[in-house]
Amino acid sequence: MRTVTVLGSTGSIGCSTVDLLEQARGQYQVRALVGGKNATRLAEQARSLNAELAVVADESAFEQLSALLKGSSTKVACGRQAVIDAAALPADWTMAAITGAAGLEPTLASVRHGKAVALANKEALVCAGDVMLRAVKEAGATLLPVDSEHNAVFQAMADRQLDQVEKIILTASGGPFRKASVAEMEAATPAQALKHPTWSMGAKISIDSATMFNKGLEVIEAARIFDLTEDRIDVLVHPQSVVHGMVQYTDGSLIAQIGSADMRIPIAHTLAWPKRMATTSPRLDLAAYATLEFSAPDEQRFPALRLAREALRAGGAASAILSAANEVAVEAFLNEQIGFLDIARVVERVMTKLGAPPADTLEAVLHWDEQARREALALTPAYAG
Ligand SMILES: NC(=O)C1=CN([C@@H]2O[C@H](COP(=O)(O)OP(=O)(O)OC[C@H]3O[C@@H](n4cnc5c(N)ncnc54)[C@H](OP(=O)(O)O)[C@@H]3O)[C@@H](O)[C@H]2O)C=CC1
Ligand SMILES: CC(=O)[C@@H](O)[C@H](O)COP(=O)(O)O
Ligand SMILES: [Mn+2]
């Protein structure tokens, strides 16, 4: 039986993963489930999947988790080191779905045991690209892209030669403000920004989709996964979210992966890889779509794409700085401390201040992550109401 671990099991990607594991009951042994603070959901999942270990990062949730799992065979643990230790337990397949840079060290720990790591936590690869890819190589691990666009490109590249790829295309829904004016975006509330038109996701990535920092992070993520320079990664706004990603080959062929906006599809692809598994995900009825639209992104209203491309070209810690400043700014926006358009303003100012110092060790990445957070936090009062 294959062994699996789910990091971030209580979140949006984590719950979809657990759903697939429940559908495939008896085929997988769950080594560990890891959550942040949602002890109730974690305990339910652990009981349902008969997990060997359940870990909450937040120590204040430990008592509740222990009480909920009393009498079960699941061991319990809490705290940051316990999360990393759980990620380091040997498993044939690990889902890395903790959100933000908090997922970096646990994801690295799972990469180091040399098996398959299904990567949803894009921020880990964005902030520590060199460190992560070196660890993958040294451990002989397999990184399987979960992010819908990257999974699409991965599928569209199957069996083909990377040297015959001209470029890849990541699609973007355009988010809730695709058609909004600058004035409307300036006044946008967290509730409006959280309302993603096509996907149901966690809060941080939903705001990133609204600013298009999500697509910026995805350009950087794609550069790392597929070893492509920034000029070979295009973004196309595609409001229907039906075509997830495309690969353009040197002969002019464009191969796309198409499917419903349901993350269980790419997750299942990585879980069964290199085979396929049956899912109950909704089948796409293409005839129900009158049209599929594609257009170039508007980099004036959505500066995030330009900033991400600049960070990628600059190299070093620039991407880690962008991602960390963005995390702080998103949090400040969700807490109604800054406005929606201030998110990109904060990120740009932090990037300008800190530049692109070298970041080829984990320590250097963590240092610049911390510096960027400090700078971004210091800036938030300047934009507050
Ligand atoms: N949702 C989606 O459709 C997609 C998501 N992704 C990426 O996947 C990742 C997860 O996204 P999503 O599932 O939406 O996010 P959610 O916010 O829904 O879930 C985040 C998960 O991480 C856990 N968590 C948070 N902080 C910590 C911590 N310090 N230590 C351990 N666990 C922690 C949360 O626990 P708890 O809730 O218990 O506090 C939760 O299980 C992100 O990097 C995102 O960009 C990529 C493509 C699509
Ligand atoms: C499901 C997924 O992969 C998300 O990253 C999604 O793409 C977000 O939507 P946007 O295209 O609006 O960023
Ligand atoms: Mn995506």
C-alpha cells in the first residue's frame, strides 16, 4: 500500500486531497495529516482516514485535538518543529499545501526524503527556488505540480522534449476585478476581493487572484519547474477557467489541458502519477460554453505581473522579497488596514528598497523573507485609511 502525508490537510487543497483519499479508501496508508489550527477538521480527517499521526502547528489547538482523538489509534503532536518532523516522515507521496512561506521548511523536509512531492505551496518555490530545486536533485525526489496551470503544462508536456518547447501559456481568470475601474479597485473591500469568479480557494490565494499576484507568483513558479526564462512564459486572461495551461511547440502546435475548475482533477493526476485514477469531479460540457475568451492581461491595472517578471529577471532574493511583502500586504488588506491597490504599492516599495541580494542558502532566503516582512509592516501605516 502507498503511504501518503498531507501538509495543510484542513485547507482548501488539503480537503480536496482528503476527499480523493476517502474515495480511494484502502489504497493508501496515511502517515500524517498536518493542519494549522483547525483541530476539529483535522480530528475528523484523522479518524476518517485512520491516520497514524495528526499535527497542529498552533500549540493552543493541541488540547482540543488530543481530546477529539482520544481513544483512536492516531498519535498527536503540535508546534512548528512537529510539523517539520511530520513532513520528514518517509512517505511515498506528500501533498505540500500549507499556504505561504510557512510551508517552505516542511516542504523542504518532505523533498529530502526523496519520494514524490505534490506541490501546491507555490510560495515555497517562489521564495526558495534554488534551494528547493537543489534539494530535489540531491534527494532524487519527484516534484509534481499541483497548481492547475502548471499541472496542465506538465500534462501537455508529457512524453515530449523540453528542447522542442517554444513557450508555455498560463491562463488567468482575471479575478473578481477583471472589468473593474481603477476607482472601483481602490475602494474594493475584502469581501469583494475574496469572491473569486470561478474557483473556490483559501483566502490568501483568492486575494492574490484578485490582484493578479497569483499569476505573477505562477510565472516565477513555472520558470522554476520547467526551467524556462521569463520571456518564454506567457499569461492569457481566460475568464471561463476551462483551459488551464498550454504548451507551444517549435512546429507551431499548441497543446492544451482542459477541464472543470475543480482542483481534485490536478491533485488526482499527481496522486496517481504516472498512472491515472477515476474521480467524481464534474465532467466538462464544452457545448454548454457559447464562447471561450482569451485576452492579454492589463498590466496597468494589475502591476503584479510586471513586478513578478522584474523579480524573476533580477534573481537572488528578489522573488522571496516580493512574495513575503505580498503576504504581509494581503494580511493587512484582509484586516482592513490598507486598501486593495496598496497591496502592489507596498510590494513595489519593498522590492525597490531591498533589491536582489544573493539567496542561495535556506538561511539567506529566511533572512530576506524576514527583512521584507519587516519593511512591508513598517509601510502599512503609511497606507492605512
Ligand atoms: N486552493 C486552491 O485551489 C489552490 C491553492 N494553491 C496553493 O496551495 C496552497 C494552499 O492553498 P489553500 O488550500 O487555498 O489555502 P487554505 O488557506 O485553504 O489552507 C491552508 C492550509 O495551511 C494550514 N496552515 C496555515 N498555516 C500553517 C502553519 N504555519 N503550519 C502548518 N499549517 C499551516 C492551514 O491550517 P488551518 O486551516 O487548520 O489553520 C490549512 O490547512 C497555497 O500555497 C496556494 O497558493 C494552488 C493552486 C490552487
Ligand atoms: C486553481 C488555481 O490553480 C488557482 O491558482 C487559480 O488559477 C486562481 O485563479 P486566477 O487564474 O484568477 O489566478
Ligand atoms: Mn493556479
